[in-house]
Amino acid sequence: MTVAKAQREVRIGMTSSAVIEALGSPNMVTTDEKRRETWVYDKISTQVKASCSSAGVWFLIFGGSDTAVSSTQTQRTLTIIVKFDEQGTVRDFAYRASAF
């Protein structure tokens, strides 16, 4: 799931079944004082990249090892909030994405 998919697929007036078809099942469902549902999609992804470097073949042939390993980690979060009206159609939606 991406911000682009949420922007492209979710529309005011959609039915709840159309939202499920577009985004899948929500992580959390709540209701307000008028018994209108709010669905929350909360996605987190982590990407780890590792790289190795060595001083060359010379150390490998003679049994030495001069290998350095480094890694970087990136996390991305995406939260989508979909609010439904009394008839079960989308009345509002919002999203927030972050990366760190």
C-alpha cells in the first residue's frame, strides 16, 4: 500500500466493500457518537541494506581478512483514516506518510 494508491483509489461516496477491495481490511475500526465507522490503516515497512567491501584478492589468497560490513536501515510509515457516513459510504479520508 502506498500514498499514491490511497490517492488514486479512495473516493468520497465509495462503499465500505469498495474500500476493502482497494485497500484490504483495516487495522482498526471505531465508531463515533452517531455510530458512524472510522477505519484506520497503519502500515510500517523496514528496509535494510548491507554492503561489504574488502581490501582485495591479496588478503584472500594469503589468509588475511580486511572486510568491512556496513548497513543502513530505513523505516516508512503510512496511516490512512477513512470515515464513513450513516449509509456506510466514505464521507472523508486522510493519510500521512513518513520516512526515517
